[in-house]
Amino acid sequence: MNQSIPRRPVKRIAAIDLGTNSFHALIVEIFSDGSFYVIDKLKEMVLLAEKGLGDRLSANAMDRGIEALKKIKVLADSHQAETILAYATSAIREAENGGDFIQRAIDEVGVKINAIPGRIEAELIGLAVQHGVKMPSNPAVIMDIGGGSVEFILADQERFYHLSSKKLGVARMTANYIDHDPISPDEINALKEHFDSKLMDVAEAFAMHRSPLLIGSSGTMENIGLMIAHRNNKTPNLTINELEFTAKEFFEFYDEVIGLNEKKRAKLKGLDEKRIKLLPAGLVLVHYILRKFGIKRVKISSQALREGIVLRYIRKEMSEGIRMHLDESPRRRSVMELVHKCDWHESHSRHVAKLALKLFDELTDDLKLEAEDRELLEYASLMHDIGYHISHRKHHKHALYIINNADLKGFKEEEIDVMANVARYHRRSTPKSRHPHYDKLDKSVKKRVENLSAILRVADGLDRSHFQNVRAFEMVKKNGQIRLTLETEAEPNLEIWGAMRKRSLLEEVTGKKLVIADSHQTKEK
């Protein structure tokens, strides 16, 4: 069986985002082509700004921060991370005794902290979002709401048009402007007036690059996305990355929630316990931005500063040859990172993908296929055998599990469901209502899975030997038949057998009989 040589990581590092409310750590393996794979993560709530920002960190807050760092250091050491990159944001950067905390981290934990300026924080967040989200061709607004600061970035797939960091974080705004529970109308108006005075440069930049899309990152935005999803009974099972909601849905949610007190907010599904007190300030800010800039829809990025730290390290510390990989789309890059991690059968998988796309193009009109389906079919084909990473037995089911749980970037949850199910049905059973991962899908999504699985099954059968014997084929459709004439390097009996034994689903969805012949023979198989 033709299998690629497994890639080995060249570096293992820990990236730590020391935020105002929480410390986030990632342990990642970096590969020679510049890709990276998260092998572990840890989040510790620290609430450094319990008494406001810009003055001093309390003794209790510093102790919580040091204890959180100790846990992260144990995790990094257990994974044998060679480098620890710790970046501090506004709470530590602005505190009078922030230097004391940094020194304690060195003395007590053995971790050196870099306190980065706000503009660098915005740049790193922008890099992370570009890396993890399917960006529009025109600039979009990226907003990362932290406890002490809010970063604003205007960016498209390649460029940054504006970078700024504003002292408008939810912990800071709550401490400075909100004394009532629930928040009062006067406090809401005071917050909006403050936003008006602090966001003039962001508004000017937006006026030059208008966009209907806001991309939100970090905890407050993730929590808002989850709460709206719960409200609409669309809670994501796989990933919050690429979760979308409309401005209209947000405004309806805002009107229901902004008048709730803490006790009632605590009952909201999707809201972290530690963010109950801070939610009103975040809601008012998002409401202000959507109204001020005329935003029509919002989507969530699960990547933020910590991934940006990793990307900056890769770009600055590793060779120039990695840029080709970093400049790929988030979707393709994420798929390729996963298949390499799973020691994929590269030659076979790439060839099956090529054959599947050829079949797709020939059958587009017959099956009323969409351009988006072509991309998902390609990725499902590339990933269809990654279940071998777990075991040969039931590897098709293992592939579904891996794809569903791999946190693929740039995909909506429905798209991940499609790819996972298509990979699952490349062998053995065709889609059945008794299969829970298939049965939960909407009717239209089931149809997509059936069509794409039908194509993948035949394409996989056409490389049954895993030696890429079928070089090309011609398709003729007439008299209720789909006739494939194969161009091969050697006798294709095994490939014809492999494809014919998997033909039933294709015949079902097309309503046509599949016939396969070898171009070197006149005898029909």
C-alpha cells in the first residue's frame, strides 16, 4: 500500500496569552513547511482587573495569575515544549506593579513574559483571524473584545488596512461606567458617548473600506455567538469557528437580555459563569458597532492572540520556505495540517481526489451540484483514509470521528458534517437513517452527502490497488447509462472490480446504470 513518509515536527512550543480576564495557553507542534498542530490547550480564569485597570494589580489577582502560570508551565513541561512564548496585554502592561508580576513569573515559575503594545496585539489577532477564518475579498472589521482592551482590525485575505487597540475592554468599562444591576439607560448612553469619543479613527478607516461583515474573536464574542445560537436552537456541536448570526438576530437578543439582572443572566445558555457581570458592557459595545457601521452579519473566529503568537514565531524564527503554506486558504491549510498529522496515504488520497473531481465535473448537471460541493468533495477525498491513523478496522468510521473533532478552520459546522459523512461512506454501507451522524442532518444536507459519497465511492474504487493505475477516463451518458472508458498503465481488472462493487449509490442518485470499460480492450467489463 502506497503511503507517504510521515512528517515529523521540527519544534514544539507553548504560546500563552496573558489576558485581563483569563490566561490561554496552546501547546503546538510546528512542521518544516510552517504548518502547526495544536496538541493541547489550557484556559485559566484569573480576573486580574477585579478592582479596575490602570492602577495596581491586587495581591490576590497576582497570586491567581502566578498559580495559573504554574499550571501552564507544568502542561508545557509535560509535553516537552522547547520554547515558551508568554505575551501580556493591557492589565499587566498598564499596572503600576506589572513589572513586579513579570519578575515573579521569572523567579517563581521560570517563564519570561513579554508585555506587548496594543498595536502589536491587534496585528497578532489579525494574523490569527486571517489564518483561521474564510476571509472575504473585501476588507472586513475584526473586533477582539478583551477585559482591558478591544482590538480593531480592518483586513481582507492578505492585507491590514487599520490596526488599533482601544482601552474599551469589558472589565474596564464595567468598572468605570456600570454601577447598577441591571445596567441603566443612563449608563448605556454614557458608554455609547465614550465609544463615540474613542473610536473616531476606526470610524474613519471604516468609511474608506465599508463592509457588511464583522468578525469577532475571544471570549465575549464567542459567548454572544453561543447564546444567540442557543436562542435559535442552532447550538454548534463541532466548532464555534465560522459560527454566524445576523445583526437582526443580535438586536433581538440584545433587547431580550440587556434588561436582565445578574441572577437572570446566569441562566442564559452559552454564557460563561465568570462573564455574567461583564456581559452588559460587551453587549452595548457590539450593539454600538453594528449600528454605527451598518454591519449586516457577524461571524466568530475561534483563533485569537494565542494563535497569532505562534504565527509570528513561525514567520520570524523559521525559514522563508514556510510562507507558501501560510499563504494558503485557511480551509485548505487546515485540511492539509490534519492529513499530515494522521500520516495519510498521500499518493492514493490525492489521486482519488483527482478522479472524484473529474467525476464531479461530468455529473454536475445530472446531480444539480454546486461549486461549494466541489471543494468539500476534494477535501473529503483527501481525508477519506485518515481513519487508518487509529486502525485499519472501521477506518471509515474513524475518519468521521477525526474530521468531526479536528477543529478544522474556515468551515461552517454544516460543511464539516458534509465532509465527515462523505469520508465515512467511502466504503461499506451507504447512508442510512439508522446512522446517527447522518440522521441528524437536514434533508438538503443529506442529499449533498448522498451525491458526494456516491462520487467518492466510485473514485476510491478506481484506485483499489493504491498504485494510481487509472490515468484518466472518458464519460459518455446515453441510453440510461454512464459509461466510463479508462486509460490505464496496466491491466485495470482490480480497479474496475473496485469501482463496480461500489456503484450502487451512484446508480441510485443518477438513475443511470454504470458501465466501465478499458480503452485497451473492446470487451466490456
